[in-house]
Amino acid sequence: MNNSLIKSVSVSSFLLILFFALPFSVKAQKNAYVDTQYILDNIPEYKDAQDEIDEISKKWQKEIEAKYKEVEDMYKAYQAEAVLLPADIKKQKEDAIIKKEKEVKDLQKRYFSPEGKLFKKRQELVQPIQEKVYNAIETIAQTRNLGFVFDKSGGMTLLYGDPKYDISDDVLDEVGTVMQTVKREQRKK
């Protein structure tokens, strides 16, 4: 009987300790949020990368538009003279127009598809910056014992965020240890 009383007290003590300790361990883990667009906008290297990508994109878009104009001009010329052409010449011109149009579409795909040159250039220039930002977020989250860090600029909808839980400036400061960022007092929200 004495053993069962000791076990009962031990179990009760354990449950009591667990009951009081559980709320503290749950409260110890906090949540925060960041605005990655704000963070990236305050990293000059990111803006430079975006400017370079935009410039390349505009250049390639102009090239494709010029080639589509050539196809359109070929088609207009063909329509103007089609009535007078023999069938075999008509067929040759039609084939030339189709071939030229296919070349332009292939070029467009080579530049702008998900496997295209622009996507690869974006990965080359932007991905290292994004990785540094992610690493800074991870460092701050671990240091502050944050359970979750949400991104209010992403696809997740953040309906309200108390500014005291916004760690975006802290992330920029952390990223600033490995790359240039806009100084805290000069950042624009």
C-alpha cells in the first residue's frame, strides 16, 4: 500500500509539474513576420540584379518583336503577290513564312520559357541574394527562439501583424554583415 501511495504521489507530482511547465514552454516559442519585398528593396545588389534582368529582357523582347515584324512583312508581301504566283512558288513562300515564324517562336522559347536564358540569368543573379536573406531569417529565428516566421509579401495572407513582431529590419541588419544593405535610418517602408 505504501508503494502505490508513492506511485500516486509521483504521478500526481509529474502531472502537476507538466501542467505548470507546458504553458511556459509553449510561450517560449514565438512567431514573427518579415516583408521580403521590403528587405530586397533595401539591398542595392538586388536592385542592380533586377535592373540587369530588366535590361536583358527588354533587349530580347525587342529582338523578338523585330523578327515577328519580318514574318508579318513576309506575309504581307506574299498576300500582295500570291494571285500572280504559280503554285510551286506560292508553296515555297508559304513554307518560308512558316519556317521563319517557327524560328521566332523557338527563339522566344529559348529566351523566356521556364528553362530559358532569362530564368537562368535570374537564378544566377537573384538566388544568391535570396539565400543570404533566408540564412539571416533562419539565424534570427534560432537566436530569438521563433517557431514560425511568416512573409507578409508572399502568397500567404497576413491580415494583421503587430509591428513589434516585424523582424524585417533585423534581417536586413543581419544580411548587412555579408553584403551591402541600405542603412536602417534610410530605409523606406
